[in-house]
Amino acid sequence: MKKAGILLGLFAVLLAACNPPNGTNSNPKEALPSLVTLTCNPNFTIEACVDVEIEDPVEIGIVIEAINKAERISGILDYSVEYKMNLTDADGSITMYDFSIGKDPKQSALLVNHEDTHVGYRISIEDANQLRKLIQSHTD
């Protein structure tokens, strides 16, 4: 009986090693969106805002990395939207977010997926500053 349990455990480990977890891809470049669009919210008048389109795969990778590293915020959200962010995949499907980043390099950024607007995600100060720099490079 003990040997059967060990064999079953080994089989489970081998099976897990052969099948990557959901959401992973053997070629991460294929999973990247083809376009990231930041559209200014006309009702957000705190700071000047310029619409941005990002098509470069390296720059898109920076955006996706920041999104993937974002940490869920607990509690009820009370926020203003600076940008509407759309991630457009190669097949034309679009994932929509509310995105607020501001210009203060000491502040994190906020991301809210339109599929669940009751859940927010905090983008770290370091990643937010990378995104600020990226956005600035498209508005100069």
C-alpha cells in the first residue's frame, strides 16, 4: 500500500512537470498584446494628459510586466480615472482597464480591470516610474 502511494505521488509530480500552469505560454512574445492605448479621461483635470499608443513589443513588455506584478488592493475603491487603457491582442480582442498614474515619482499607480471594477491593483512605485518614463517618451 505504501509503494502505491509513493508511485501515485511520483506520477502526480511527473504530470505536473509536463503540463505548465494555466496562463503560461512557451513563447511569451506570442502572449503580448499588439497595441496598448492610453486614452485621457476628459473629466480628469488635475494634470495635463496626452493620449498615447504603444506598439513596440519591448515597451508593451514593460507595461505587461507592471500589470503582472501589480498587487491586489483590499477594501472599497474610491478613485479617479486618469486614463482608459486598452490592451489589444493580435486577434483584435481588447482588455480594458482604468489606469491612474499621475506625475509624482513617489506615488504608486492604480489599475482596475473593467471586468471587475470593485477590485483594484497597485503598481509599485518602481514600476510606475518606468511607466511614467515610457508615457513621457511618447508625449515629448
